[in-house]
Amino acid sequence: MVFANHAPMTLSHEYPETIDANPRLSILLVDDNELILKALARQLRDQTIDKASDIQSAIEILRARRVDMVVTDYSMPSGDGVALLELVRRVFPRVTRVLMSSAPPPALNELIEGGVVQHFMAKPLRHHPLSEHLVAVNRQIPRRGMRPVTVELGAAQQATHGPN
């Protein structure tokens, strides 16, 4: 997906080289389902949360303020989350990129190898507490150089796709 309706973006936000011991992350949640956005925001209430229900709104938030992590749904009417994460990787390479979906996208391995997706979470999300899980994911990803990737598949996906 090409984002033709917006001007080129420049990085105007400062991103730290290291992560604080007790960080309060700025997380952008992107999902077309308002109920999921509300549920995720409630679980992440100890973090700074922005919500977007479509790709264009997510881009506007990224332009307006510093974000540490983008957690996006894969399939949305306004476009897929992978296209958003590709844009984030190019323009905001220090932002941690998390994809969530009820089923892994067909090219998940290529997306991981290409550095577009750094962490995959299968829906329904089963991380309790989710906030601690995402802080741990963010800590595992260095701010420079190669970025490790983690993939978490639910039981149904493991039966189909095998273990991590």
C-alpha cells in the first residue's frame, strides 16, 4: 500500500539510546475495532497511550508526537498494519514495531527477516499483564543495529505453523 495522500515525513522527535529501568512507554495502538482499542488501552493504563482506528490517523499521530512503540492490527479496512509498520521502519526506525492478528500473515517470516515486524502477538491476546509484556519486548530490542524479533503464536496457530 502506498501512502500517497500525505507529505513526506521527517523525524523530528528525539529517541533515547537507552531505556530507563522503569519506563513509561508511549504506545500507539492501531485497530479498526473500537472495542479492542478500548480493552487494550485499559490493560495498558500505566503507559502513555494513543489510539488510532485507521492508518491515516496513525500517521497523523506519528507526525505529531514521539512514540516508543506501535502495536497494530494486521487487517483493517483502511489498509494493512504491515504497510504501516513498513512506513514506521523507514521513517521512525527506533520505534518498536508490533503486529497483532488472529492469524499470522502469510509472509510473517519474510517480514521478520526484513525487520518490518519485530514482535508478533496472536489474538486473542493472552498476556497478563500486557503492559509488563510490552515493556519487556521493548527492552529486548536494542536501539541500534540489528533488532531481535519474537513471535508468539496461539495454540491454534502452533498446530498449523509449528512452534516458534
